[in-house]
Amino acid sequence: MIVGTRNLICAVLTVAALSWTSDGQAQETKGDFYVSATGDDVNPGTLDKPFRTLARARDAVRELKAEKCDHPVRVLIRGGTYGLEQSIVFSGRDSGTAECPITYSAYPGERPVFRGGRTITGWKPHGDQIFVAQLPQTENQYWRVRELFFNGQRQVRARYPNFDPSDPQFGGWAFVEATVPADANAPVCFQWEPGVFPRQWAKPQQGEIFIIPGLAWNSHIIPIRDCDPDKRLITVTRRLTQNWDRLMKGNRFYVENLLEELDEPGEWCFDTDTQKLYFWPPEGALDGAEVTVPVIDRLIELRATTSESVRHLRFVGLTFTQSLPVFPFIHPLHPDYVDCNRPNSGGYAFYMENTEHCAVENCTFNQVGGDAIRLHGSSFRNRIVENEIAGAGAQGVCIAYLDFWPYDFPPVWRGQQERMRSVSSRLPWAVGNVISRNHIHHCGVIDNFGAAIHLHALNTDGNVISHNRIHDQPHHAVYLSMGFGRNTIEYNDIYALCRVMADAGGVYCNRWSILENDPVLSQGLVIQHNRIRDVMGVNPHGRSSDNPAATPSQDRLERPYFTWGIYFDNSPRRAIVYGNLCIDNVWGGAFLGGGYAEPEDCVVENNIFVDSTVYQFDVAMNENARGNRFARNIVYFQNPDAALLRASFTKGLKECDHNVYFLVGGQPLKIAGLPGETWDKWRELGFDRNSLIADPLFVDPARGDYRLKPDSPALKLGFQPIPFEQIGLNATAELSAALGNQVVTDNSEPEPLAAMRKKAVERKRRLIYNDDGCGPIMQAGGDTPEGFLNGPNSRMRPLPGTQVDSVFICSGATHVLNHASSVAESYADVVDRYKIGGEWVLFRDNMRSLENRGTDVIQLTIDFCRKHQLEVVYSHRINDIHNTFLEVERSTWFREHPDYWLGTPGEAAKAGGGNSPKHWWSALDFEKPAVLDYLCRIQEEVCSRYDVDGVEIDYFRSPMFFRPNLDFQPATPGQLEILTGFQRRLRAVHLHAGTKRGRPILTIARVPATPAACRHVGIDVEQWLKEGLVDVLTVGGGYVPFTEPLDEIVNLAHAAGVPVYTTISASGMRGPENRYSSHEAWRGAAANMWRAGVDGIVTFNLFPNGPEPRFADIGSPETLAGRNKLFVIDSTRVLEGDLVQGVTQGQTLPVAIPGDGKPATAVLPIGDDLPAAGKNGTLASAELRIQLRDLQAVDAVELRLNGAPLTPTQQDPESGWLVFSPQAEQYRVGRNELTFRATAGAPSAERLAEVIHVEVPVVYKDTQP
């Protein structure tokens, strides 16, 4: 199933706005400014005289923009420490543009540090080891000291019990013995355990308790109101209201910020009354040391209103440290309520409010006080990539809509669609943001609730969390809460989690739902291809009997406890969990039924779950759940005391089947939660009837290699291998290191291959011949190599010696192939299996005959092309819909998975007449991860088996990938990202295979001919070009070959260094009554294409079996020059044109002429320079011929060509043909505008006539016809 949104190519993620000289120094060009810690803000900001502050550089950019700057702007920041006394704020007026982004970057080879900490001086001894400093007082300043740093390292606030460096997670805790009163719903007083109460405190109100209350869903810091040491009682200033978050017996805590507890080196405390700071230096003295305390909670702010936004700013290579924590956040309307689902509020080192297309790249966030990066409010297509975030006080990266919930408090979602819709309409959106290739670890230092990445945005679509390495977190790695919409969490390497909390998961989704009947928000989450290991969990209130396998490190703490690898809490809907590897968790690899336990239409498929402690997977849910599937998974475990699964009500489980289960010792499998807990009873309920209890045959599970051996039984049940080599921060490099192999990384290509790739991209391709590979083997004589290549039906024989330089061989349909495959079926397989007769029997026999001779269609084509020095490319139609009416193209994979189809035959029947996309029900649904996985594996096999020069991913066969396309609606931003992710994955496949063989494999994509049409169907061609995901573009279907507007996509591609080849289809060239199939018409279409700037032409559905004159001249403007041509306005519409109905595809006829005198226009492109030919005397004629339908009188219509009136020289009122003889100079090269208008004496009618044909036959003197 892959919903691919991966970010594989490193260069993709950091599109360079900087240019460098060969010695690595930044080129100083107009618009560059420089900042140095030793500079001066009165300087001009040059390399020799840099500014002192980033704020001054920002202002200089504003001044430059006021002068109408028309180029990208760079601010280069020299190494050094920049102390900040206030936030640096960028507003909407600081925005760049897509063409002229503004980049604030580290100077090459240097690392500037932005610090929110102020140096504290004036230290005096206070006793033997402790020093004290009186913080300076100003009229408007009251110090809040929440952290202290010694030489850049965070120090421990004085505490009891002391921090235990030998056991930092489980040592150093005290425990609540009892709450007072014991039956209080929300107690504010508790009793310390006996025998360990600390010293007498002179100022207990200066102290705070850090506590993990209730069920360990949260952490709190609460000031102390009073203390009674005789009774061992502590009273705090506020209650924790909710039952699950209240103080409970057994909760662990420690007391902070009391001078009496400052008893070890490295500790400090702050007296808020006297504003004195106390510190015991870790090295015993302060000589030469620097002590700093954070004074601002936001270092950098990008902040604008929703109407203006901050756009196109990039921050690259910077370091941020020491921002002031703001924790805990107290709800302004409900001061007693601390919502465990909310993100931390305040202390954001890098704050982005209402931003679009901004980026934080390759930055370091070290020991900031709150969130490292917060995206707030409206967030569109921002990129957080390749950063390291360590030791953040709260979360690594958070996307949030608001600081607190402003509506009917607290929010409840289940079953309240109208209320949800109302709230949704009032809140901002987060769309298309990418958080990728970041290393996030040891965060949540102050707020243990903090996840590494948190998405807390109600209206979302297409956000991607991918390729991150996340580890050593107190709580979740990735957390999604309180929202709607499809987002993708994929290819992350996640481990060592939930070191403090419980009831959690590596990937945790709480109250993430859908909004019914909304085209965007009705889509569920996708969690795919992640590796999630060691999600531990800690018992929140002492020993518990429900986890007998636990091994406590202390009497009062128990671990592992109550966690899952992937955990959905409170009723997920339409979520997809696919292709993940979950190892060493507690209650299972995945759980859908937390909280309200009413999951709906969720899929858990193709995952590997290994060695959880209690259950291996968890399908417990209540009687209201429905439509959930658990299929084609592998479960492997060694603990005989563990259950295979936990279940309760099974009505909500639509399918649990085709799985492979293996308990290493061979003991009977146990089913928890059902009477008898036996495997046989489970199967009696109708589940796992086709599943196997068998060794899945991992390559080397002892060494963590969970790839499957070729004879794995899971493969026979349809399991798709997980792309482990693409998981993680460094993708294949991580797997390579683990296995001791040399595997190319996703984001690199050896320099010699890169040079070879460049040369291959630039090679001459005058004509590309596209061959669907079927012809010869469907005919007699196609059963031998000689017959295939040289027989009467050979399509290869006419090519040598022509302008054809490249052959694109399409071996079959999407998932039924003309060659034998271990991934997909061949036509021969399908013919045999489903007893299909007719011409397909000969096809089968010829295929088998070639196979028996050790060859096939692809190999024969490769051999032919090598012999004749032609480029050969495998063309893969990734969504061929001929199987709507061709049974032979319905593979077993397709037949067994109707859930992979975009439509149904029933929907097609209801669509009625016309050319509705719903008629093509067999198109594949690219939101299903298994679909993209399958297609990717086909290409992987081809790249490893055949010596092709490239692979064309043919998105034009056919351009309908998502449900909105069935109603002529555009793809959503999330769906755009799905195809971008898929393209990234295929690009990596080609890179890997090319590197392995020592010669690159080009990545070629065939897409619609305009960026608008591409976006409509889900192809973000601009992003693909920006990321370098294609080497070559082939565009269009060739069905509007004369008037297809090519300029925009040609210019986009050429700006990215990508050549463009456009398509002429023999099907599209027919025109009405086969009028435009002549050689002259092909020349006319080709001339228009060359005029648009294409690099060559692709012929499609043109299958000559003898000499082909078109191959002699249409492949070059030079050979077309002076040849007779026919230029027309296209008047045919076929399938692909209709699939993107409503998107501009160029002029097509008919055009109605209104009877009210308003003009009607039609645009006729002419690629030849007719004025020049007329002037130099080589032009014989260029008549303009127009046919009108339903015209009552010739003089009722006035025609103008490029503004000049024309009078017909010939007319046939019966047929409606009018012939005009313009002067050559009246034509233009390129766009010619025809204007039709009813004359004053025209008959009164709503529609006077229709223009149905426009053509200009161009005849040259003394030339070939």
C-alpha cells in the first residue's frame, strides 16, 4: 500500500540559494550582506565591514527590497556567539518570493551561535563551596530564572532527592505515600513516604515540586504553598483536576529550588524574593568560567497576520541555545486545568506564526528551554530539514493552531460532526509542511510530556514527518492530537522512548479523527515504513500485577509498562498502518482501540511485529467499532508467556487474515481477552483462516536483519518486502552499517556516476520511439528473436538510420507484463490462469517461446538498441486503465484487491453516458500504500535485471490517481505530496541500481503538458524539478498535438537543467475523418513543438513495420525547414483530455460564435516563420481554411486574423467551408488569434454558428511535398 511522501534526496531538501566559488568561499554579489560578532551596525554590511547584529541585516534587506530587488538575497553570518537580549522578529514585509528567496545562512565552514542567555557576574562566596550573585535590578525587570548554564552546559536546579547520574531515569525520585484527604477527587496535599523527609526549609514557598501525577500521562511543576515536616505533608498551590491527572499514591516526584537542598556540585537555586542566585560550580571555582541564565523565551520569530504571512525565508547552518522555559502553561480561562493533550506554550527558540514556504535547514538547537521549533497558526509548505535538536526543554518540533482551546471547554469529538465542522471553519490550516531528516533526541527535559515531533493542528493535509532519527525521549517520538486530515509519518527510525511516561506509543495519535464529507479532512492518517524499537513505559503508581513479565529496577518503579509501538487513542478513522517494523515494545506493535475504543475503517497491513512483552498486537475494541482490517502482517516472538494478541468485541474487526505468526519455541498461541484464549477458538470466529504458523525466514533476526529470504512463506501470502534501506536519517547507510555491507545512500551518487548521468541527460534525442511491446508477439512469427526483430511485423527494423535516437520499451500494462517477473504476473500467466482465449493464446505461446530461448521483449529490445547505438529506456505505465475492458490485463493481484481500485463497475454504470472518469473504474488508488509498494518493486526488479539506460515513469497512462479525479476535482495538497513521495522513492531506486552496476539509470517522468494539469491530477512537477527528482521530462499524451501549450513547462524544466520531450500520438493526429494524419500534419505539429523550445519529440502509438518517412524529418527544425506542413487547431477530445476537464490544455474546437455581437476567439499556433518565407520568396501559399457549422449566411460573420479583417476568397455555404488568402505578413510566428463576430445584419440567435475546423496548409516552392 505506499502513501509515499518520502524525502530521499538530500539535495532536494536544501535547494541552494547560495552559490560558491571553487575554494568554498561565498561569492559576493549584489544583495549579499554579512554579519559578524565583531562587526558594527553602522557598517555597510560587506565582507570587510560587516554588521554586528542579525536585526540590522534584516533591516538592510528591507531597504534593499524597497529598491525593487529582483534577485535572491543572502545574508552570511560569521562564526561566533551572538547574545540576544530580545527576539529578532521577521514580519510579512521581510518575506522573499519563490523567485527571490531570502536566506540567512552561516558563512561557509563557520557556525554562528544565537544565545538567549545573559552572562551573570558579581559572584561572591556563600559558605565554602557555594557562590551567590545579586541579579541587577532595573525599573521594569523582574528576573525569572528557570535554568542556569555553566560554560554552555545546563546545570541541575537544587533538588531532593538529588539527581542520580548513575541512574538518571529511575534514580533520584521520592514517592507520594498518600493524598490528603485520601478520597479527594483533586487533592492539593500529599504525604511524603516515611523515613526520608528532607531538611527543614526556611522558605518552602520558594520551592516547587516536579511530579509525574496520576496515570503518568503528563508532568507538572507546581509551586509549594506550605509544608508540615512533622506530618510529612506538602500542600501545593493548585490542583490537578482530571481523574487521570490527579495526585495519586505512588506518584514519583522531587522538590526543586530550595537553598537547603543545594548540596552538590553543579546545583543552583534562585531566591525570587531577594533576586539572588546561588550556585555550586561543578569544578569548584568560577575563575575563567561563564555562567549564563536565559532571559528571552523566543530567539527568532517569524510572525505575521494570516492575511500577509511570512514567505520564502530560509535559515541555514545556525545554532540556537538557551531560551527561557515557560512551563507549565496555565490556561487563562481555566487556571486549574492543565490539558495533557496540549503542546507546551512558550519558550520557543524558533517561532513561526503564519508562515509559507519558509525553511529551517541544517541548524542545531542545543538545550533550549521550550520547543526548539514551533509552527503556529496558519502554516503552509514550510520545511524543517536536516537539523539536530538535543536537550530541548519541551518538544523538538511542534505544529500547533492555538496556544489554548477557545471553544466550549474541554473539547469532545466523538460523533459530533456538526460541532466539529463549525470549529474547523474558525481555525487555521497546516498544509504540506515537511519535517524530515532531523536528529531529535533527549528532549522533554523540563516538560516530560514533550514529544520529539508534535502535530496539534485541527485542519491539516499533506504534512510529512519522514526520515527522522528520534531516540531517548521521556514520552512519544511522534504525537498527533486533536485534529483532522491525512498526514504521513514514514521512514523514521525511532527507539528508546517512554523513559518516564506510560500509556503511550512510539507514534501516538489521540483524538485524531476525520470530518465527514469534506474532500480534504475526511482522509485518515498514514503511518508507514517506520522502524520503532524499545518503547518502554514506566508504571505511574508503584507495582502492578497486570504485567508479570516486568523487571523493576527499584521497588517502586516498574518497567516495561503499558506502551505500544503505534498507538491510536480515542477512535481513529480511516488510518493506514503499513510496512512498519516494531520491535521490543510492551502491549504490541500496534493498537487501534484506545480510549473510546471505536476505531472505524482502519487498516494494519504488511507490518512486522517482533518480541513485545505482553501481547504482540492489540485489536481490543468495543461493540461500536467497525470495518477494521489486520492483514498480511508478520508476528514473531520468543516469550512463551506472551499472548499473540488481545481482543475483546470482534464485530469491529472486518478482517484478520493472511498473516504469518511464529512463536520461536513452538508453544500454542494464546489469545488474550477471549474465553479460553486459544488459537482454535479464535479461528472459529472466522479469523486467520488463511494465516500460517510458520517461521517467516528472516535473514538474520539475531543481528536485527528482518529482511525476508526468498522462500519466506509471508511472500506467498502477498507480503511486500519492507524497504529497510530507506528508513532513517541516513537511509541505506544505516542498514549498510548494521549489516556490514556497502550500499549506496539515498542522498548521494559517486562523482564519476554523477558525471556520467549529466552526459547521459545531455545526449541527443531527436526522436524517441515509444513501443508498447505487444505488436510482434501478438502476430505469427513473433515466437523467435529473429521474428521479433526482423520479421514482417517488427517494430524495430524501421528505426536504424532515421532520426530515432532512443527507444522507450513499454513491456505491458501496469501489473500485467510482457516479460516474466517474480513480482507481477505476465500476460501468459493471466491467460493460463483465467482461461482467456482468442488472440491472447498466440500472445501467450510466443511469450513462452521467447522465455524458453532465454530472452524476452525487453532483452531483445536492449540487444537491438545496443547493436544500433540507440538509447533504450524501460517505460512503466503506472496506472494503465485498459483493464477496464480488457480482462487479460486484470492480474490476480488486481482481482484480489478491489480496495485498491479507484472506482467500481457499479459506479461506472451509474455514471451514465459521456466520458466520465468514473467509467475507468479500474484505475489504481494511489492513496493505498500497497499500490505504490507494488509498483516500486516492479521497477526495482527491472533495474536489477536489465541493462536499461533509464526508466520512464509514465504518469500519463493514465492521469487519475485519487478519488477527487473521478469527479473532475483537483487533487488535494496531501495527495500532491503522496505522488511526490512516490517519485522520491523511485528516484532512489534508480540511484541505487545505477550505483550498484556502475552506470547511472536515468529517471524520466511522463506527465501532462502544463503545470496546472499536473497539479490537477496530483503531480507537483515544480517541486519535482526543484528537488531534482527527474533527469528528463516527457510531456503530454499527444492528443492535442497542435495547440498544446508547452512554454510554461519547458521553461520550468530548462531552468532546472532538465530536457523536455513532447508527444505526438498517432491517435491524436487522426483528427475528424482522419483529416490530420498526413505527413504534412505531423510536420506542422512538430514545428509547433520545436518552436516552443522542446529538446525532442516522442512518437506514440506509431507502429510502422516498414520505412517510415516521418522518422526522416520531424526530429529536427533544420530538416523541417522549407517542408510543406499543415497547421490546425485541434478538434478532437479523447480520454486524457477529459480526465483533466476544466484545466487549460490549449485551444480545442468547436468554438461557438454568439449571435449578440460579442467576439469569439480561437488561437492557431504556427511554428513556421511565414512572414520571412513570404519576404524571401520561398512561400508558395498559406491559405486559411475554416469550417463553420450551422452558418445561415456567409456575410453574417466577420473574421479577423491578428486584428486584421479578412474576406473569404472561396466559400461553400452547404459545407460551411470558407477559404481566406491572407498576406504572409499577416501571420505571426507562434500564436495567431482568430476573432469571430456576428455582423450587424446577422440573424438574431443565441448561437450564430460553431467553428469546427481551422487549418492552414503551408506550401513551399521547390520543396519536397
